[in-house]
Amino acid sequence: MMKSKKIVRYIVLLACFLFTIAACKKDINAVIPGHGEAIKINYIANSDVLRQYKIGGIGVFVDTSLHNNTGSLPFFDLASAPKQLEYPKFFSAVPGLLYVNYPAGSHHFQFNYMIPDTITSTFGIKPYKTLVDTTLMFEKDLGSLVYLIDGPVNIANSEPTFKILSIPANRSLRLDSSQVALTISHQSPDTEAIRCSRVTTDGGLTTENLPQKLTYGQSTSYVIFDVKDASNGIIGFRIYRSSNSEELINTGIPANGGHAYVLSISGFQHEHLVNMPEKLNSDNTVQYNSVTIFPNLRATTRQIW
């Protein structure tokens, strides 16, 4: 009996081998998604409103399958402690970003708020509300950082809104150990246009290569600085209100040569009252309560390579 099984196995293997040889003799024009060109995406939720959520999460639905098995459905868990606000998750203590791969080109994205289903007791299975519905174009071979950020609060009904901001990781930049790259991203929905200055080694200020009227939802191209511009290992920056030069933020980035950073200006400058989901009722309806979002305008530094 065992001998018979082995013979069958050999026959199957031989057939597969012969089929492979025959296929190699033909001109096969395989259809590869995105013409074989991949894009890499890292998702992050940089939202003060979402940090106040106690139930559910955000599922990200894309109009294409993953280019390879680098991850599952992107999901932000808003019920965990601490909340999982980045995807893919990075479990190492070494700084760095992980990416999921998709075919290059234009893709349609939906960011849906999802809640637990009390009937099946499966977390995050029930799509409840679409927060953002958008289409983004991605160039091949470039990593991209897709930020889910706070939008302006709808004052009429205290409804929070959200916005997608895509920032190229631009790994094609060639930095040596004496250089640091930086992009500045304006992500505060109630802060007017900002301007930026860099602190020089003698304590002065310069605006060279820095934005002087960066509005909400905009990000700069990458600016390269020399590590010798640092003081005590930090390249310092001052963020001002563009209209009247009021200083808003005093911040800086590490003078870590060969690396690139995103400096996100985020949070709300003013207090807002928003309606957000508080709990899931027994009949699967969602109970909303008013929550105060306090002013927390700040700069967050994120090393992207």
C-alpha cells in the first residue's frame, strides 16, 4: 500500500515537472498588479479626537489586495490601552517604520469607524460609519505615510471630522552621516497658517528653506540640514502664527545624521465640545456623549528612516 502511494506521488511530481518544462517553451504574458511595481504604506492616526474614543476602532478598506503577505486589514484599535494608532505595529525597541505593500498607482480608500457586535461578540466586525472616503495616487518604489488627522469640528452639531494626509517617505534621498532631512506637516485644524524658523548655533534665527505660510493639510518637501547646525545634539525650530508672528511652539529634532523626520504640528489650539461614541447598547445602537477636547497644540517628531 505504501509503495502504491509513493508511485502515485512520483507520477504527480513528474507530471508537474513536465508541465513546467512545456510552459517554459511558451511566451506567457502574466498580468502583474501595478505592472509589478510596488508601493509601501505606513498608516498612523494622529488625532486628538480618536484618542478620546473608548470603544471600537478604525478599519481601512482599500480597492486592491496586498501586493504580498506583509500584513492583514489595517486597523486602529481605539479600545485597547494603550490605543493602537499605527499600522503595521512595530514591536521592536529600535526606531523604524513597517509598511504594507500594494500595487503602484491610484487607489480608493475608506476609513470606517467599526464597533463590536454584541450578537456575535466579535470585536470590530460591524462597520458603523465612514469617516473618510478618498482616492490617493502613489508613485512606485516610494514609501508613503498616510496620516488620519483631525478635521475642523462641525460647530452646528459638535460632530468631529477627519482628513487624510499622505506624505512621501522619499527614501530616494541620499543622506550621509552629516545630513538630516525634515518635512514639516501642518495637522492642526483650528490653527491658521504658520511660519517656521531654525535656531542657529549662535542663538539667532534663520528662515532659509523653511515655510513662511504653511496652511492646515499642507506638508513641505524635504529640507536637508547639516548636523553642525545643531546645539547639544538638537536642531531647534520655532513655529509662529503667520499673521502676527506670535510664537506657538518651541521644538527641535535630533541631529542624527543619515536619518529623516516628520515634524507634525497637531492638536487643537482651542477647546472644542464633540459628540463621540460612549458605549454600545444591548440593542446594538450606539450611545453618544459630549466630550471636551482641550487645547493641546504641539509638535511631534517621527523618525521615518
